[in-house]
Amino acid sequence: MGKASRHMKKKQKNKEEQAINVANRETEEKLREQMEHGEYEKAIETIAELVQAGDVKPEFMYDAAYSYFMAGDYDRSANWVTNTLTADPGHIDARILLARLCILQDRPDDGLAVFDFILENYGTALSDEKKEEIEEIVAFYGRNEKAKIVRDYPHIAKFLHLDGEKAEPEDKAAALLSSLKAKVAEASEKAAQVKEQAAAVKDKAVEAVADAADAAADAAAKKPADILQALRAKLAEVKEEAGEKIAEAVSKPAAEPKAAPQDSESHTAAEVMLREVEAQNTGAARKIEMLNSFAGGLYLERDLKGAELLLSEALKTDTQSDYTLRNMALLQLEMGNREKALKFASLMRHADFLLLRTLR
């Protein structure tokens, strides 16, 4: 082959490579736009084009992992996360996505271990946005499994400021909840006593009416007008006596909670807790935390209506509290109100995929 021929082939090859590079740049730009607009299914097709063209970069692999994640295909998403970390072990976004996948696939310990690794090795390199993203997920476990987080995941504990935190606020809340439960039990007992006393008064009233009827029968020889007047007088006397007995049964100092009918006992419990929270005179954040904590206690007692009342009060304080909205969504789902649950979830400022998976 002559020198001129080799020169021509090399020139042709360079031209072809240049054309491929131009095409790849256009495809990459298309991918960027699709990812920005949330067109994840189209993005997956575009990534396939880049792979076929030999344009394989870690950022494209991560785009594939994230697109499959948003499409709900967690298995393929996990495969692409593995590809991304194989090509770039320091890819922070891929590790965060891996942790989210573990939690969504009912492997919370693995997910927390990944977050702990990220905070240990890349904590200083995390942007404020990434820190906020991680905090939104791990804060749930910090609130509900504090002892476990402090014991097994020290870097998450430090990130959430749990490592040196005293347990006093939590203990105080628990003691307050216990005290409120005692008050609710006392109020319920009082309600039962009032109900029993009212029943006794009712029985006496029935006996009195029967006596009056007997008296009327004995006086059958009297005129009808006289009989009616005697019955009315007897009934008025019984009614007055019954009113005095009931008033005596329910009279208590104003500081004690009023007795409620049996079908309203859950509201009695929640209202006692609400008054206790108001009496604390704390800031909005602490008030929301206490209302959610007490609602959780009622939830464990299967007092769903009472828990709903407390969470509603928390939302009056802050309508955009993701913490309260998430708990309200889960509560509504437990109560069989899936549409309401979805509505509360849609009001959250930040998407919670674990919640959405539960509601799906």
C-alpha cells in the first residue's frame, strides 16, 4: 500500500471519528435535557444509543441507574449503580442511590450502613443539598431508633447530633405521656361512674312513673282531669330529683377533665394531651414534635381518631411539616382512607419514596 493511500485512509478515519464525536455530543445534550425534564423512559433509550456508540461514562451509567429508579425498576437500577461504582468508586450520588434502594427493598440496615460510610469518607465533600437529602432519610431512624443509631452507626449519630445528646427531652416526653395516660384512665373511670349513677337515677325514675301509674289506677273513680294533674305533679317531682342526682354525680373541680360518653373517649384522651401541650408554652417546632409524639402513643393504643386530632392540630401550627404530613398519610392509610393518605403525601415538600411505596 502506498504512502498516499495510507494517508487517505487515515484522513477518512479521522473524519468518521469526528462525525461520531459530533453525533455523541448531540446525543449527550439530548440526554441532559431529558433528565432535567424528568423524561426517564426516553433517557434510558438515549443511554442505550450512547452505549452502542461506545460513549460510556460513569455519569451516563448513573443517569441510567436513576432513570430506572424513578421508573420503579429497582433491580435494573441496582445493576447500573454497581456499574457506576465499578467505573467510579467515589461517585457520591450513586452511593446515596444505593442506600435508598436498600431501604426501599426492606434492607434498612444495609442502607444505613451505606449512609454511615458516605458520612465517614465523603462528609466534608457533601454539598448542602446532599446533606439535606441524607438527613431527610436518616432523621426518621434517628427519631424512632435512636439507641440503635448511636450504637451501630456513629457517623449518622454525629451527623444528627445524637452522639452527645442527653436523653432528658425524650424521657420527659415519655413521663408526660405516662402522666397523661393516667389522667385519661381516671377520666374514663369517672365517666363509667357517672354512667352507672345516671342509670340508677333512670331506674328510680321508671319506678316512680310506675308508682304514679298505679296511683292513677287506684284513683280510677276520680275525674280524668284530676288523674292527669296527679300524674304531671309526680313526674315533675321525679324529673327534678333526677336532675339533682345527675348534677351531683358529675360535679367536680374545674381542673379535672370532664367525663365524656363512651363513644367519645378517644377525643377525651386527645383533648387532655392537647391541653397539656398548650400548657407547655413552647415554640412551634417543639409543639409539633410533642403532638407527633403523643399521636404516636395514641396510635400504639389503637386510638386512631385521637391520633388524627393531634396531628391535625400539628398541621395547624405548620401546614408544610413533612414530619407531620408523613405521619398523617400513614395514619389515614391505617384508617382505610387511601385517597386522603395520597393527598397528604402529595403536600410534602420533599418526595419520600418509602412512603410512596407504602401507599402504592
